[in-house]
Amino acid sequence: MNKKPIAEKYDLICVGGGIMSATLALMLKLIDSSVKIAIFERLDKVAQESSEAWNNSGTGHSAFCELNYTPEKEDGGIDISKAIQIFDQFEKSKQFWAYLVEQNLVKNPKQFIHKAPHHSWVTGKDNVEFLKKRFEKMSKEFAFREMEFSEDYSTLIEWFPLIMKNRDHSSEPMAATRMELGTEVNFGNITEQFFSILEEKFDTPVFRNHDVLDVDPDQEDWLVEVKDLKNEQKKYYDADHVFIGAGGGALPLLQKVEIEEKKGYGGFPVSGQWLVCKNREVIEKHDAKVYSKAGPDAPPMSTPHLDTRYINGKKELMFGPFAGFNTKFLKEGSYTDLIKSIKLDNISSMLGAFWHNLPLTEYLISQVSKDHEDRMNDLREFVKDAKSEDWELKVAGQRVQIIKKDEKKGGSLEFGTDIVHNQEGSITALLGASPGASTAVHIMIDIIQLAFPELLQQKDKAEKLSAMIPFWNRDLTQHQEEFKEIQQKCMEILQLND
């Protein structure tokens, strides 16, 4: 890329108009308002891909109900280390959001967050035994002491009557856990509010209809090539730091960046679909998030759950997700995305991951071949008397799962999130999908420590971050009483005690 006239110079350029870029930019501005930031989004609106409300489950992931975060070990024990991490990460998000409400930057928390008890629900003797062991292990841990467990039919009816209706409890072993602290989050709404704060309070430009085409090293900084999609003109910007947080669009752009750390990364796209209830009477009968166990070959993101949602001011009910497959990396992407992402440095990773995940391929084929009645039969495992005419299929967002180099397998398919960055931390890219938006604040703390360590070495700046997120660098298990006080305060500010 030849050097062109520079339109503007920034301390940080964020690629992507979703919750990740919004969170990073707002946190930095609150720490140091002099940091000069620009954000580029290729669509005409922000929060239209993975952050959009219908494109994700809306679960405030705290590991209360997601059984894939607590795997059973070979010796029969339950590993809850991942669950503790996820809980800690979402609590940081709640602390940050509460701070914004307290500072009157976010006006009404009910627009984006609601109380929604989280349940794990299983049937069958072996699954009940697993859930009981999980409960016994988790309830001893500080983070999960409020967890309840029950096999009692009348208790389960109180927790989720829509699911328990018409069940023969005498012949079907079942059990559930419940956490009252669970939340339902409209990540699209909070993302839009963040961008409004950035534009109105901090004069941070958010360039919509602008596609970032390339990022090249330019002496001591980065040269960012951007196309204005309205007039088809290209512009060039200098940036000391670049953050690529464009969801499925992050990998194709990262592959153009000249850093060693990108090598070997690939992506596998999986789309999502939900059955959405159209019957308001049925919707009002359920007030919870209820997760069950995924099938043996299903990816973690396909764990079936029946969810209460609050979208655009209305209570909703949805079931899923159902996996789909196409070769796009974004919902508004191109069918050539997957083919174009295959490079010499990642082809062995891609082939290795494919060969060692043939059951996943078979699972996706089975999912794609389902018709409406097949999906309704899956729903009837939860809601026995679900009527086909009460539910319709809604296509959700695209997720690009990470493929990484693996010495033994050639490549491995990962279901987490990776921060790919150069040694200096001047360029960072976020790859992966799970647990996603819930952990945006935690991830951005890591990004700030990587890219802007000098800020946190200044006492006044570090104190500002501590005011926003009191436990950003502290172990909550070592300060349990103080953490509980802050947790309760955040719940009150976010109006989650109603």
C-alpha cells in the first residue's frame, strides 16, 4: 500500500461498531479523555451484527446455568475453574455498567438489563447425578453459594411452570439448579448507548458506512486504509494503536496485517437460529433462562435453552439455538469469506481441525436439514404442548469459531476468545465468539493493559479505573465481604432487586 495523504491521526482506531469497540473506547475516554479515538463501522448503523439483540442469547453469562463451563473429569469430579472465571468476568461488566448509571451517563438500566433467574435443568438418572455433583461442588464456592438444587416436582413447577406442565414426574427423573442473580441483557441497546455517549460527551467520531480495507506498518505507527462506502472514496489514517473488534470480520482483516502472531489462525463459521414465540399468553408463562445439556457432538454454543428476553421494550420468549452453516463470516458478509480466509500459513490448521471434528460436521448437516416440525419436536423436549403455529424461526448472527495450530492434530477448533497482538501491543485483534459480549469489560481491561500500560502506571488513571471497576485487578475470593457489598450496590443501581 503506497503512502497517501493522511486524513487524520489518532491514538487509537477501533474497527467494528459492536460492543467490544464501544466498551474499549468508552473505558479509555473515562480514564483519559485526551486519548484521541476514531471508530469505523462498515454498516450504516452500529450494533447490527453479534451485538444486535436478536443475534445473541442475551444471557448475562455468569456460569450459573451453562453446563459446558463445568465439565466432568475422568475421575468423576467436576471442574468448576472455568465457571469461576466467567462469573468474575461478568461481575466486572456489571460494575462498569453500574458506574455509568451512577454517573448519569446511562439513564435507565431497565432499557438493557433485567433480572432473569438462571436454571440448569436435566432429565435422566445419569444427568441428575451429574447436576447434583455439580451443585455440591459449586455451592461450596463463594461465587455460587446462593445456588439452589431441587428434584422436587412442586419446586420445579414454581421455577418454570411452562416446562413442567404435562410432565409425568413419577417416571421421568429430573432436577434443576436455580440462581436468582441471573440476568437478561440487551447487548444491542447498551452498545448503542455507549456510542451515543462517545459521540455526544467525548466528541469521538464514529464513521458509519466506512470499510477498513487494510492496516499496514508506517514507520512507528499504523497506516489504516478506509473506504467510504457512500462515495466509494478511499482515505488514509495514521494510528498509534489499532484494535480489530469486528466479530467475524476480524480474521480477514488481521490476515492482511504484517505481524508474525497472526500465522496459523483460521476460522469456522457457524450460524444460529431461534424459534421465537408469537403467542403473548405463552410468553407470559415463563420468566427465566433454562439451559439443558448439549448433545454429545454439538458445539457449546448449541446448548438448548428456553429464554425470557426483553427486546425493544417487549417481553419475548425464544428457544434454541439451532445451528446452521454457510460460508459467511458476518451476517451481512460474503459467501466467499471462508474460501478467502484459507492461506498458506493456516491451511494445515484448517485441514487438521476439519479432520478431527468430523462429528461436528455431521451435527451441522443434521441441523441444516431440519424443517419447522423437526425444530418444534426439539422444543417439545422443553415445552410438551408447544403448538407449531405459535412459533416462528428467526435467523440470528454468525459466529466464527477459532482454528489454531496444534502440534499433534495440525489444527484445533476452539470455542473461546483469543486476543491476537504484536509484541508491542500496538495492534490487537479479538477472535472467537464465546462467551462474547458478557465479558467485554474484562477483555478490554486486558487490551488496555497490553496496548496502554503507561496509562495504568499513572496513579490517577489507575484510580479512575478502580472507581469504574473496583475489582478490575483484585481477586474477589480474597475480599469476599467487600465484593458482596459492591455486588449488592451494583444490583441496586441496575435495578435488579425488583
